[in-house]
Amino acid sequence: TFLGSGTTIVNEKKGIEQWAGAGWTGQPLIVDECGKKFLIQGCFDHHLKKIDAQTGDVKWEYAYDDILKGTGTIWKNDSAADPENRIEIIQGSRKGVNSPLCGAHAYSFRAVSYFTGKELWRMDVEHTASYSRDCDASALVISDTAYIGLENGKFKWFDPGKKTIPSDSFAAPDVFGCTDLYNREDAAHHGGNLVTESSPAHIGNHIYITAGSGHVYGFNLATKIIDWDFFIGSDMDGSPVVTSDSCLLIPVEKQYIAGNGGVFKLDPSKSPDNCVQWYFPSADFSFASWEGGVIGSVAVNDRYNDGEFPRLASFMGIDGYLTVVKYDHVRKDTLVKGPDGKTVYPCPEVVFRKRTGPSISTPLFVNDKLVAAGYSGICLFRYDRGGFFYELAFHPGIFEATPSADAGKIFIASRDGFLYCFGDAGTGTGKEALSHNTPAPVTQAVAAKKKKDAPPAVQKKEERNTFHLVAGAFRVKQNAVNFKKQWEAKGVSGSLIEAPMDLYYVSLFDTESKEAADRKHDELMKQFGADTWIYTGN
């Protein structure tokens, strides 16, 4: 289904840009309405859309003032006077193409009726020390109170079902309270980058949220104050994820820190200075505006684990690796440096690790499957009770959003302008389906390796694409040219690719065979230590 495109302003220097489809976080909501499935998708064409999950037809769309990046929240309002308004979609957007930083209003957080597609209320995101007035986060609703972190660095709790009419004449939710997710020292260190993009998580009598100011905060539901603060120092975009043992998995971007980004496991029942269970560092790698670390959130398999499977956590890094770890096991006698480059922590046991290309998406566990998407495409894996992973399928594409799955189908929006539905050949509703070949084992823990005689676990269409081994990604073309010349001086001829998102990739090898690309990667790694990743282009 074509989602369209729209204008937005990332910064004043670049001015107005045109973005297509949908991106981070962009996960579609799936609704079973009287036996019929619908998707709720925020799009870059400024619209929130209700889409028939079987046919792809758009049932209604509601217009915001800017592109929609976040994932919505669905809430049932039992006290709604009008039955048509009893189901709310609470969704944020960027601040508005025509809303300057210091403008009077930025209505980037709103509620829309699921049944009618009409606006129920909007929240004004006020100007603060943060440079942003967007809303990428998903609201967490507990009973009749919603909690949200806004990109102006404010944490608010409010009644999503009770509306007031402020002086600007738009209906607004009744706000109970508000607190800052930064302090004066953070503003001095990060400047205006005090942006909170993550969604809140709930454990016991606390709500936890990661802030762009570098903190993981714990908000006490009884006292309505922040009384737990684990300081990391980096910008953090991904949301805290709760594990079955009541801990938090925290993704860390490489920014404002001396060490590597990566993933923390924290036990919030302990004091902040004694709460770290482990840290997994992700290698530094420059891609677009990122320098490394993990941007998306961490996935866990707890929902589908009957106790027979290992407790798994999966995440995707800017360095191009999809990683799966046992989140309740640490490696014996292994310590790694944390984000500050000094403090050492235990490291979790790695189950599976594969180069899939840079990604800011969040992977998805569904039953015994793992779905992982990124700037190279979308991968499907199966895993068993012994910890073996099998690659089932791959489809090339440009994905920033997080997928959703239902009834054997995978739904995901792309930066190419389309929303895709993937499934078994002959049963999916999308124009193209992922093929399910005879599965070839990829790895178990660190020891098992892919069989050399295994059939290629890809669809036939993939063989008509070109596989590029990318060694670097640059915003400035001349920097890419200079990097290419450095490799040519080493005897490796490269090519320059004009990639999506106004990027320039330097490829060290181009082929129509994925196996040849894998072999060349191993050669370049052995000879030069070059950890390239595969970009699939035409």
C-alpha cells in the first residue's frame, strides 16, 4: 500500500526535506474489529491512516501538521459519552512544518477516534531548553491516567478521556502533572539535545523512562516524583524494555560518551550505583548522523516462552550486527568497559550474531520466529529450544520502522513509500511474499556454523539484486570520495553509491551472489580488519 510522502524540517541548515513512507519507530497497530483486521499506521505524508489488513485499502486518514514518526497507543475509554469515541488512538508527530521553534504553539501530540478518524484532543508541546517540540514516544495508559515523555524534555501525566477547552480553542486533555527529564548540568553538556524519544515502561509502583539527557529515570506512582536515577551520559532514543525477572534493558547510543554504546541490563529494585547486571558494547561505526551504539529498543521472547526456551533478548546496532543474548546469563570471567570507557561490567552470553547491516529498527520475537529489519532489508529467522537459529527468508529494502506480526503475516512500512505485508507464498496479501526455503542452521551460541552445502535461504528475486560490501557511509560526497581513494591506495578498488537518506556509501566489492559477498567479507576482514556490511541495491 502506497503511504505517500510529506515535507519536514530536521534542522534550519538543511531546510525543508521530502520524506516518503514511514520510519522510526513506525510500528503499525493491529486491531481485530468484529473479526476483521485493521492496521493503524503513522505516515510521513502527515497522516494517520486506518488500513484494511487484508486488502491494503485506506479506510480513513487524519492530517497532522508534520510527519508522524512514532507508534500510537490504543486506549478504550469506558466513560466516553459518544460510543464512536470510546476507542482512542493517541499518537504524536513532529512539531509542524510551519511551527518555528519559538512559535506560540506546537500541537504535536493528539488523540483521534479509531472509528471515525476525527480529532478528539490535542496537546500543546511548549518551548523549553530542548531544541525539539516533537513527540515520537508512545503513551502508557494505566487505568484512567496516561504517561508520556515529550521531546521538549517534559514528562507529563494526564487524563486522556477528560477534555478541557483552553484559550486557543482546541480541546485538550486534563493534565495532572509535569516534571523535567533533565537538569542544568545536562543542558550544559548536551546543549539543546535534551530530547526524550522513548516510551515509558511500568514495573511495580514505578514508571521508567530513558531520556536524551543521559538518564534512566524512575518515576514513583505514589509520590509523583522521580526518586531513581541511573546516569549514563549518552543520548538515548530506544525505550526501556521490561524482562520477566523485572529488570530493564536499556539501549545506549554512542554520543557524548568516551566508550562504546550498547545495551545495559539494570535491576531497578537496587540502588542506581549497584543496579547493573551486564553491559554489551556495540562497536563504533559512523552511519548517517550516528556514531554507533543501539538506537532502537531491545526485543525479548518472554511473551512466547513456555519455560523451555532460553530467555532471549535481541537488538540491532549501527555497526550492522543483529545480536541475540541470553539476558539471564553472563559470561564467566569476562568483563567489558561501559559507556564511560572506564567502568567494567559483566557481559551476557551471546547466542546468535549476524551481519544484517546498520539498523535503527527494533527486532520482533513472534512464537519461535525472529524478524529483523534494517537499511539492507528484512530477515526472518526461526530458533529452537536448543538455541539454534535458522535463516528462513530475506527481502531487500530500506526499513527504519519496527514490524508487527499477526496470523502468519508481517507488516512493516518502508522509506521507499510503501507499507508491506509479507507471508507464505500464496497466502500473503502483499504483492511479493517471503519464500520459506528449507531452513539452514546459522549458529548456536558461538560454536555452530552455517553448513557450506546448505541451500541459499533467500527468495529467487534476491539473485537479481546486487550485493555491495559497504565499508563506510557519508553525508558529504567528497568525504566518501576521499575514503574510496584510501582503499584504492591499499589495492582495493571501490565504488561510490548514492544511497537513500542523502548518503554516499563506499563499496569495496559488488556481486550478484550473496555467497561471494560473504566470502569477500571474510577476506577483507582477515587482510585489513575491515568489517563491511551488505547493502542490497539494483
